[in-house]
Amino acid sequence: MASTMGKVVFVAPLCLVISRFMYNAHAKSVQPEPSIRIGIIGGGIGGSSCSYFLHELFGAKASIDVYEPSDIGGRIATVDIGGHTYESGASIIHPGNMYMKKFTKEFGLKHKDKIPGQKMGFYDGEKFVFLESDWVIATYAKMLWHYGWDLIKFRREIGVFVEKFSRIYDSQKKGVAYSSVEGIMNTIGGNEVVDYTKVPFLKALKDRGYKDVIIDEMMAIATRVNYGQSVNMSAFAGFVSVAGIQGGLFSVHGGNNQVCSQLLQKSRANIIKSTIKGVKLDTESATPGYYLTIAANENSNSTFHTSERYDIIVIATPLHEGKSNISFEGFPKKITNFPGRFHRTVATFVDGELNTASFGFKNMSGCPNQILTTKDNQFKINSIAHNLPIDCKVGNKESQKPVWKVFSKEPLSEKQLYALFASRKEMKVVDWLAYPHYDPQNSLPKFELHDQLYYINGIEWAASAIEMLIVGSRNTALLAYNKYNGLNDMIDVDFNQKTEL
Ligand SMILES: Cc1cc2nc3c(=O)[nH]c(=O)nc-3n(C[C@H](O)[C@H](O)[C@H](O)COP(=O)(O)OP(=O)(O)OC[C@H]3O[C@@H](n4cnc5c(N)ncnc54)[C@H](O)[C@@H]3O)c2cc1C
């Protein structure tokens, strides 16, 4: 080592002149050729953020191909109605979501303006059990009167939950990766949080001594509006859904899906507009590798499928029934269907007027424009709320045009629409196979499906949210990197025990 250093010092000035000249003359030729090929299936937030983190870790050594047949963003999507554009999928981001905060700042994106005039009401199918006041202090006092000490206790508890969640950022910053979702849950809060994925939210709330009124109203609303489910869902997803009805939530001005496009751009990924049909293990080569079967171009008449070889594959789309239909071939242990099912949520957008009489009001004066339901009701909806365009601005009235967004389990019938709306100028329906059905009996899939074949969306079975998928994608990138470089002591570390990292 020392003698080599001596030689380097001696010849350095001449080398420097020559290499500078060569760099200027042939800038491209001195760039190292990428030696690792990475294929990512899916260009939603999971795939795009994984591409970003993989580029950060492997640098120019890796070339990344992202396969996405549809729009970049996946379930972060928009819909055009009434001359404006609205979020149709993932719309809100929690202020404790450190990765989303970092990305919006790094990419120079702004938060969407908050426009006053939103009024919330909790509806039980017959009446409003809680109505927001025009003054924040009065609303808080009303809530305190209605829910008592449980309100303060629950706010504090969510604060602790969010703080615990941030432990995963520390562990990822230090380069630790987990082969299973349970490893991440354990880092967040030990066995207690691992158990949250296995017990019903209702039980966790009752064990903590919460009264029926807050469970039946506020907690039920959070699970219905955010996941179309009930307090019988698993507790971890329950806590995530409750965090999603807190203050300080934001969206990205101009659309949340800009984050995905920016992540892909920064990672210099090649975006390939194709569907992946299957993953096949390369059994011929001495080095591990996989072939992706790429569907024939959908716009041509050809049915010819091509295939590409990669050293690392990341699956960034749910593998559950009806979601991505990817087959696996040649693996010593079968990679088959994953248990559990995805939940259907229909988002109906209406440019029109609410039938306020159906909710007991003569007109919009006094009637809430954010109606959140506590239980199944005659309208068969989870919520109906005023939605503002992705580019609304304070001071620009035209940009603040609201449309109604209804969340329901099934498409709304003409009879239901008639009951909900006094008039309809335009309507758009987005039918989502949205997120897992959170049965506490579900097992959590692993990130690692084979040596260098990874599955980000396993993390959705703890909770599906933008930030969860980014946490899962960084974990996947770290796992791939650590394994590729033999950094086994950075995999499946009990972060709670190993403080010297
Ligand atoms: C209605 C709704 C509201 C939501 N609200 C929120 C919210 O307010 N806040 C929040 O944080 N989260 C919310 N979520 C959840 C959030 O949207 C998801 O957790 C997250 O976007 C999932 O990202 P993903 O990249 O894992 O998957 P997706 O976004 O589903 O991306 C997967 C991509 O893979 C592509 N793909 C599928 N199969 C193949 C194939 N064979 N080959 C190639 N590509 C393929 C798909 O086209 C898709 O673009 C909501 C979800 C829905 C549906």
C-alpha cells in the first residue's frame, strides 16, 4: 500500500495533466461502464423511490430499467373534471413523513395551498354526531366535551406512534436492511409493534381503555375513510389510518405524482413502457441472475415476447390476485400466490350540487362539506367531501373550484347518486383495487423472494401509504446493496439492541 502511494505521488503531476486533457476530450469514454443491471417492475412510488435509492447506493456502477406500462405514479394519480385536475388516489401526506418531506424540498416542489372553508361532520346514517364549528378553538372545545380525556390520550398516543416510526429513519440512515417486514416493525417498536400487525385495532383500543364513543366515531371514521374498512382491521394499519386524520397533512402543489417522476429522473433510470409477464431464474450462468419476460408492444399486432437478463430484480407492485399477474419460473422453491385480498375502493368525482336535504339541511349554509361516515348507511358511502384542484392557490378564486369526491365500496347506482346530488354537470369514476384487506390473521410477506429478487410491496400488508412504500423501497435498496457487497452484518440487525451502529 505504502509503496504504491509513493509511485502515485511521483507520477501524479504528469498524470493529472494527461487525464484532465483526456477527460475533456473524451468525457464519455472515462465514465465507468455500468457492471450491474437492475430491473424494477412498476413505476409507482415504490418503484421510483427504489430506483432513486439504488442509484444513490450503487452510483454509475448500476444501470436501472424501470418497467411501467401505465402512467408514472401508479396509485398516486389524478383525474380531470370540470376543467381542473384532482388527486384521484393517494392525496394526503403526514407531516411526520420524513422521506416525502425531503423529496418535495429536494425537488423544489411546494405544498398545495390550504384554502379555508372546509367544514367536517361525522355522520352515523341518521344524524351528525359531531359537527365542526367555524372557529378552531370552539371545535376543539366541542371535541373535548364529546370525547373527553380520550381525545388527549389518543393525540398523545399518535404522537408516540409517529415518534417510534421515526426510528426506522435512523436505522436506514446507518445502512441497516431487513429481509422481512417484521424486522422493520421490530425496529419501530419491538414486539409490541410486531403484535400490532396481528391483533384487531378494536382490541388494541379496548386494551388501552378507550371508551366506545371515540372508537365508534373517530376511530371508525379513520379506518373507513382511509382504508374503506373498520376497527376490526389490524392495529398497525389502524394507527396509520388515525394518523391520517390529524392536523398538518399536506399534498404537493401540482400533484403528488410529480415526486415519482422526479425520483426516476434523478436516478437516471430508463423508463420502459411495457408489462412484465414473468421472472425466470437464470440457471445457466455462474453468477446469479434473472430473465424478465417483457410483453409484446400493446400497440402492435405482434404477440412476440422479449426477454432481458438482470443481476437484481425489484418487484414494486402487489403480487396479489388481480394486481400484476407475474409468473415465476425455474426457482428451486415455488413463488406462488400470496394470501389475503385487495380491497376495492371506488372514488366518484362529481361536478355538481349536494342534495343537502338528504343530510337534514335546507342548503349548504351550515351543512358540512366534508361528510365522514361512522358506519354503513343508506347511501352506502364511506365519505363525501369537497375536493380542491391540485394547483389551487390562495387569492385565485378560479383555481379553488371544488368537486365532490365520494368514497364507496361499490360503484354508486343511479338511485344513490340521485339521493346524494341535487344536480350533476359531470361525473368521473375511478375504480381502485386499492389496498390490502387488513385481516389481523394475514401473514407479512418477505422482502427477499430469492437471492437478488426483491418484493417491496410486502410492506403494504403492515399498512399501505406513500411513506410506508418509500420505507420499504429504501429497505429493498439497502438489502440489495448489502447482499451484493457481502455486508451481511448490516442485514437483519436488531437495531434496538445494537446501539453502537
Ligand atoms: C384511493 C386511494 C387513496 C389513497 N390515499 C392515500 C393517502 O391519502 N395517503 C397515502 O399515503 N397513501 C394513500 N393511498 C395508498 C398509496 O396510494 C399506496 O400505498 C402507494 O401509492 C402504493 O405505491 P406502489 O408504488 O407500491 O404501488 P402502485 O402505485 O400500485 O404502483 C405499481 C405500479 O406497477 C405497475 N405494474 C403492475 N403490474 C405490472 C407489470 N406486470 N409490469 C410492469 N408494471 C406493472 C402498475 O401499473 C403501477 O403503476 C391511497 C390509495 C388509494 C387507492
